[in-house]
Amino acid sequence: VVDGLDRLRTNPGGGQFEEALEHLGQHHRRIVVGHFKIIYRVLGKTIVVTDIFDSRRDPDGMKG
């Protein structure tokens, strides 16, 4: 997970858009590191990690 967070610093736009959260209209992105999905938003020069989700869980549990 820490390696994934380091990748975000250098390439915040590299993550894919998170379809499960599109209904919120806040442009959440995701990267996957091992079994974990890191959900984040890019706000100007700030990266806001909103969730670190165990991808082995049911994705319906993260619909916010």
C-alpha cells in the first residue's frame, strides 16, 4: 500500500476512474496494490485518499 501511495505522488492521474463511485460525481480514481484498492481524488495539487479497500470484499459495500 505504501508503494502505491508513493506512485500517486509522482503520477496522480495514472489511476483509473472508479466506476462504482461515479454516481457521486467527484471523479474518484483507483489504483490496485496487491489485494488493496486505493480510492482517491485529485484536487488541484492535493491528492485526497478517501478509502483503502480490500478488493476481496463485495464491491457493493463501497458504494457510499
